[in-house]
Amino acid sequence: MKTFKQHISGTIVPTEQEIVPAVDEALSMAQRRAKGRVMKRIKAKLALGRKKQAKKPADANRLKKRADKQARNALFTKFAAGKSRDDIPVARKAEIEKRLDKAKPRITKMARKLLPQLRKLDKERRNSGGK
């Protein structure tokens, strides 16, 4: 439930009980199921927040996260020999993720090169007005 302050300000913030604490290690199957249930329960809040955020320009941190994610996904595809994540077994995905953790400097370098392109895309996205 939203607090009065959240209602007035229009921000939707999931409560502490709704968010499973982030950890550095991989989730077990039970944890994955629990997290799935939580996400299913708060999906409306997340969708509303996403819709509001889409109207605003992306800040530097958000652009950096997007660039990191794109670079990481590009390397994942390369390490997976062009196969999609859906076609790869969980154990193989974990193996590739470990390799990606070791390739952190490479990912950072790729992300830095992607930033201007992402800034341009964000500007185009906002100028198109969601058409």
C-alpha cells in the first residue's frame, strides 16, 4: 500500500517486504520462484513507474547501465556462439556469466563506446512521443 506522501508525490516505491534483497551469488531455484512470485505481485507498480520514467530523459547513471547491459549481452552472445539465452542450459549460462565477470574491463570499454549511440537513441525516443 502507498503512503500518503507517495500518493501525493506520485512515486511508486515497492515496500521493503516486496523486494528480495540483492546478492552477488546466483539464486537457488527456491529463491528464483520466490522472486518470481514477488515480481508478479508488484508488476502493476513497476509498470506504472516504468511508464512515468519513459517520459523523462535518461540520466547519466541510467544510460551507463543500459550501455553496460548491451555490452554484456553482446559478449554473452559471442561466448554462446550466437545462440539465444533461451536455447542454452542453466549450467552453461552460469559458466558464461563467470566468464563475463572476468571480462569486466572489456565490458566497461565497450559500454563507454556505446554511450553516444544510446544518448542519441534516448533523444529520438523522447522526440518521437511514443508513436
